[in-house]
Amino acid sequence: TSIPKIEASYSFKAGPLALKVLGGMNSHDDVVIAGTTETSYSIDSNIFGVMAKFATGPFSIAGNVYMATNPGNFGLLTEKDMVLANALWINNAVEDSDSTGTLVVLGYKASDMIKLEAGYGMVSYEFDAAGVKAEAEFNTYYVQAVITLAKGVYIVPEYGSVDYGDLKVTGDPDEKLGDVSYFGAKWQINF
């Protein structure tokens, strides 16, 4: 590691509006060994984002947006996302991956016992190097209810879906990355 991971955020609230600005950066060196030759190269990764939430009465809306370079190297994403999330070593040079993402969440407090929430998110990746462009876009949504059974006791049923979209690479046919849907519920007790 040549520069330790640095993260910073600033939050503020003005009445029913809450905002948060965040950013982070990291740099590390990797070594490529070809035969008896070792080549060291630096990978830089960063993220910048804004989060906002507006709540009035029983309604709330929240949104996030971010931009990142080499988000996988930063440690931002899951293994399923790694298809295009990391920098690559091509033709003796580091080629960066770019990513953007958004999230919108709507909430409604139906009563002291039931809160409803629905959300939609999107993450896109783009990698462009040596005349080859690769891109993918993931989309997800969910709906859930937070049911308060007693003080500190909750059950949260949720339905959601993730569409990993298509991997599009210059000169190759599109490759479906799959999708998954789920339904489940969790019990939670706060002591």
C-alpha cells in the first residue's frame, strides 16, 4: 500500500432535509511477474457520492448517487460485481474501470406498527482500453414492511429482484449475467 485508504464524509441537516457528502481514495502497488521480469505498477481507486433524505409527516424519500474509479480495488463492491469493477494490466499499463450508481428509496409510516418501504437501485460499469469497450448495468428493486410487534421487536418481510443485465464487449455477442428474485422475512429483537 502506497497510500492508506482515506475516507471522509460531512453530514448536515436543515429541518426535514438531511444531506451527506462522502469521498474516499486509495492507492496500492501490484507486481506483475513475466518470466524473470518483475514490473511494479500503481492502482488508484476512489469514490465520490452524495446522499439526501427528505422526510415530512408519514412520507420520506431518500436518494444516493456515486461515481467511482476502480471500485472493486477500493473494496466497494461484491464478488458478483467484479466482472468490470477492477483495474486491469493491459499492454504494460493500468487501465481503469469507471462506475456510477444511484439509489432511490420511498417510505411511508402507515401507523406506529407498520412502516412500508420501496427502493430502486442501479449500478453501471464501463471499461475502455486497447480499442475494446466493455460495459454492464445492474438494476435492483425491493419492497418491505417493518412490522413492530412490541417495543424493540420487529418482523420485516421483503421481496426483491436483482437483474445483472448484459455484459457488452466490443466485437463479442452480449452475455447475459443472470438475475435473481427473493422473498423472505427477518426477526429482530433489540435489547
